[in-house]
Amino acid sequence: MTSRSVRLKTTWIWIFLLPTVVLYGVYTIYPIIASYWYSLVEWNGFDADQKFVGLSNYREVFADPLFWNSFKVTLFFMLLVVPARVLLTLLLAMILNSPKLPLIGLLRSAFFIPVVTTTAIIGVVMRFILDPASGPISTALTKLGFGGVDFLGDQHLALPTAAVLYVWKFFGVTMIYWLAALQTIPYELYEAARIDGAGTGQLFRHITVPMLKPFLIIITVLTIEETFHNFDLMYTLTGGGPYFHTEIIEIYIYRWAFAASIPQLGHASAAAVIFGLLVAVVGAVQLWGVYAGRRLRGDQR
Amino acid sequence: MTAQVVVRTDRQRRLLHRLPWWIAALFLVGIAVVWIFPFLWMLSASLKDNMEMFTGGLKLWPDKFVWDNYTRAWNDAHFGRYLINTVVVTVITVVIVTVRCATAGYVLARYRFRGSKLFLGVLVATLFVPTGYTIIPVVKISMQLHLIDSLTGLILALSGGAYVSAILLYYGYFRQIPRELEEAAIVDGAGFVRIFFSVMLPLAMPVTATVAVLTFITTWNAFFLPLVFTFSRADLRTVSVGMQAFVGETATDWAGMAAAGVISIVPVVVLFIFLQRYFVEGISGAVKS
């Protein structure tokens, strides 16, 4: 190839990458780096002047009990939803994977529908459905002789209620993960084992479980990462209340950066950087998990 | 005579064998109805009058059909405008994201150039960046570029976010296309751009469909970015932000709210029903790769 055509090719390569370089650069890469700078300044977002204050924002964030509260809520929420999402979906996926089950397409779609609907709208509608004074659930409970329950207003019930709704909303995603994993197991394996006289329990223990083990790691970590993106549901459902009992870190950041009468962008950025580090640590565990999962799968071949 | 008996018992046995599966299916249908109950309830609430909504409890069939809720949601609550905003933002974002992910995935998969490894590495490292982390600089830079409080700014911010998985989907697909195909096209005199548009991109149709459908649903449902981009411009709200504002502004019109919810959700649900296959493929791609 002549040097001219090589140069032409290189030009085209970068033209093809240009939209991603510009858009991804401006709206993802730059913010990741800029967050660090903003976390070192004191700044209300309106004025041009940003005062460099060193690590004092971090000191403030670390000294703020409400930050630790939001940190705790985020992790506690994760502990509530991840096991439910990972294990219950496996159960349903195994049922929905059996070729003998009638109406299978219809059932899969029904369990998947909540995933595609707008989370923020679900949050608003659910707030009405669960309303203690006039919502249909409470009306029905009252008719049955129970008192109305304030699912979202009670400080002990709000987070578990949000967790149940979250699991319901995103159940379908993990279900699809498991269906994809189950489809990697060749059906002949089951048939051969059945001819050898294996029962259903044995099939599950000796074929399904070992074949799914590498996927368990991948699916668990994917699910954990997804629970960090929960602003939409929490904000519309509870707004962080009652008394910060459901304030996840994303709402904490939002409150300091946008909802306060005088925005404290430095403080919010410091919280955001810590949040980013938390997500990155889990992401690193993920890469390790995928790697370990691959090796597990490799060993079986 | 004996043969007939054998046939009949065979069929009976098969029916008997199927019976537990049908029972399981019916049981699951029951669960599925409870599962989608909130949507059924919202649909029915959107047709009740506000009085019946408070007293009706979980009853689904309205006593009297009130279509006026939809008129109020569409005109008074501005959901007609919000719907148009959402459609405009979503369609343009889908086009931008699909084009930029296809071209980037293509050159990363088919060409080795200086920085290609680094490029891919940066993409993978930022796979899970949450919006809550990037939101402040995104708003700040949009203010500097005079793109805040505008649909253009919102579209650019939405198409610049994540979507690493879409690039990786294209990357994986383009990588396994045999080199001979490209060489044949070069012999025919096709250049860089022609090879991409008339050979590679048509081959990648299934990936394009998956990426487009996933992006459509993500964008339609987006809330955090549309919320902060329309703080001072109520006329630019998308349906998800409009819904949140509706409750704040007209707290008493719950039937109108339900109608607005139906208006906002029906387009994605219809899209999902028709293009389910691509959607499922896109999500399972995360596990397979």
C-alpha cells in the first residue's frame, strides 16, 4: 500500500471515531475528570469565581452524618434487592425455560413488561397506589378490616417497600440474563443423563448448578452495578424521605447540587467522587469476577 | 383391537403427562396478572372519574367511562406537548447513538491503529459510570455552551452518555466477519466508506435493530438528565419529567394523572410488543460477552 492510501485510511478511521470522541469525550470522559476539580473548589454554580479550598469539601462530606446515612442506605438497599433479583429470577427462568410449558411466550412478555416502562412514571403511579389515605391498596385493606398502612411514609417500611417495587420493576432484566445462561446448556446433556436414569433433582444438582456457576458471578455483579442507577425510582417514589430514610447517594448529590436554595457544587462533587470510587471498586470486582468466571468455564471444557 | 387400546392409552398418557404443565402454566398466568396489575389499574383509573378513583379500591371495571381525563391530560396538563418533545428527543438520540456506535465499533473491530487498544480500554473502564456522578460537570459544560434549557443540549447530553455496551455489540459483530468479504469488495474497487455502508452496515442489521430498540427505550424513559435540563423551561419537559411535575402542580387530579401515565407509557409498550426479539437479544448480550 502506498503511504498516501495509508494516510487516507487513517483519516477515515478518525472521522468514523469523531462522533464518539466528541460526544463521549464531552459528556462522559470530561465530567469524570472535572468532578475531581470541582470537588476541590467552593462554588455555587452561578458566579464565575470558584475558590480553591483543597480537601475541605471532603472533610465536610466525611463529617456529614447524612452522607454516611445515604452511603448506608445505598448499600443496605443493595443487600435487600440483589439476592432477591438474582435467586428468584433464576427460579422463574428455569420454569420459563422448559420447552413443555404452554403459553411460554405470553408469560415471558408479561414478566418483562415492567422493565420497558418509564421508571419515573411508575414511581409516581405507585405513590398513588400505595397512598395511605386514598390509594386503592389502602381502600382494599380497610374494606378487609385492616387499618390503612403508610407503606412509603413509615420510616421502617419505606425502604423495604421501595426494594420490593425495584425488584418487581427490574425482575425481567435478570430473568433474561438467566434465560441466556440456561440456553448455553445443551439439551442433549439432560437427555443423556435421563437415559442413564437420573431424576429431576439429580439433573439440577449435577448439570444445571455446575453449568450455571460461572454465570452466577457475572449476573450478580451486573445486577449490583445496576442497583447504583436508582435515582429515577427513589426520587419519584419517596424523594429520599421520610426523614432521609431512603436517601441514596444519588439523591444526596442531587439535593446538594440542584435542590438547595444555594447550590453547593463543591460539596456535591466531593460526594459524587466518592460515589464514583465506590462504583469503580465494584466494577473492578466485576472484571475480576468475569475473569474468574471465564476460567471456571474453561476448566469444564 | 389390541392396537387400538394401546393407541388410546398412549394418548391418554400423553395428556396426563401434559396436565401438570398446564396447571403450572395457569398458576403462572395468575401470578402474571398480579404482576401487571399496576398497569391494568392505571388503565382503568384513567377512565374513571376522580370520585370513583378514591372509593373504587382495586376494582378494575369503571362504573362509567370518562374519556375527558385524556382531554385534560393532553391539553391542560400539556402532555400533548410533552409527548412531542419526548418523540423528538428520542428519535434524534436514537439516530445519533446508532450512527456513532456503529462507526466506532466498526473501526475498532476491523483496523489496528495507534491508540486503538487505549480507546477500547477507556471505553470498557467507563462501562458503568452512573449519571449521578457525571451530572454536575455535564450541566456546567452545557451552561458554558449555552445548551442548557434546550432540547438540542438535552439530545447531545443523552447521546454522549454511556452506550459503551452498544459499541461493544457492534465491535463483537464486526470482528467475526471474515476478511475475504472485505478483500472482495476492495478488488471490486470499493473504498473505505463504500465498504462500510454497502457491505458491513447491511450485514449488521440485527445489531442495528437491537441497539436502536435499546436506545429508544433508554431515552424515552430517561429522567435525571431531562429533569435538570428543563428546570426553568416547563415547555421543554419530556413525559417522565411532566408526570413528576403534574403531581406537584395539580395534586387533586389523579384520574388525569393516570391518563397522562397511559399516554406516556403506551408508545414504549407497543414498541416492545412488536420488537421484543431485538430487545431480549440486546440484554442477553451483556451475559454472553
